[in-house]
Amino acid sequence: MKVRPDREMKDLLVKLGEANGLMKERRWEEARKIYLHGRSYARKRKLPYGELAWCLCVCLDNLGEVEAAFRMAVEAVDQDPFSPQVRESFHVVARRLGDKLAATVEDPATPARYALLAENDAAESADHLAMAKHLIFAGEPSHAAELLEALTTLAPNLGEPWRLRAQLARSQGLEEEAERMEFEALAIENAVAAGVEVR
């Protein structure tokens, strides 16, 4: 697709060059404003904007706006799926979002953070576990049990999900089932302590 730059685009290209300099100076907020304008311009004209989304991701991440940074990483991957820097940023920001999820399981925003990761195939075992803990905290033990059952099926080598399943089983008076799950957790923890790889 051939694009002939008009006066507005030429001015924007100058500003984007300035934004690149601002990023090097770690002036994230100023750079973000310019990149947001560039992204808006490109989207209105149906132009590719993967690089702009990636730059926005970097700015937002450095500003501590992890959810917004992840959304920009998703857009950047959609726009430029073969870019190594875009893919790397996607994974880095996904892990930062996962860390935030694990640190804030009692936060009402936990389901939205979890959904953001899950909908973009970026949720890992720790994220599923954090969501299960949130569900327990929020008084939704049946949903937590479903998620933990899936997690122990897909990643049976983790002890903590088995312990949480045992806790839920015990709260329902299922003592035999709770003991079986505690045995699974203990076996995994002993194997890990002994340096045995658990699969």
C-alpha cells in the first residue's frame, strides 16, 4: 500500500521523531501523548501502527500502567506479529500483569486482569491459581473448585492447587477427598524438596 504523506502526516512524523527522543530521555508521559495522537491518526486512516502501539506499550509500562501497557502489547502483536521486540514486550508485560494479579488477589479488579490475560492466551498456572484464590476470597468456592480442578489436571506438578482443593473439600465435609488431595500436595512438595523433577 502506497501512502502519500499530507501536511498533517509530515508534521506527525516530525513529532514522532521527537517522541523517540523523549523515550530515550525517559520522559514517558510526554512521549505517550505523541504516540497516542499517532495511533489515533493511523487508526482513522486504516494505516498499520504496530510500532506506535509498541512504543505506547513501553511508555505505559514505564509509567506503571500495566493493564494499559498489556492492551497496547496485544494491539502491537495484532499489527506486527513477526516483530521480535513486540513479542518480547508482550511476554514481559504479561508477566508483570501476572505478578500484579498474584499480589492483589483480594482486589475487585482481579477478574478483569485475569480475563485480560486469559483472553489473550497469556495466562499461566500462577495466574489461574491467583484467580482461584480470588474466587475463594469472594465467596465463590464452586467456581474456585472448577478452576483448581482444571489447573491440577493441566499442571498436576504444583502443590498449592492441590492444597487449596483439599481446603475446599474439607469445607464441604469431604474429608476423604481432602486427605487424598493433601497427599498429592505433600508428594509433590517432598519431590521438589528432594530435587526430583515432578511432571
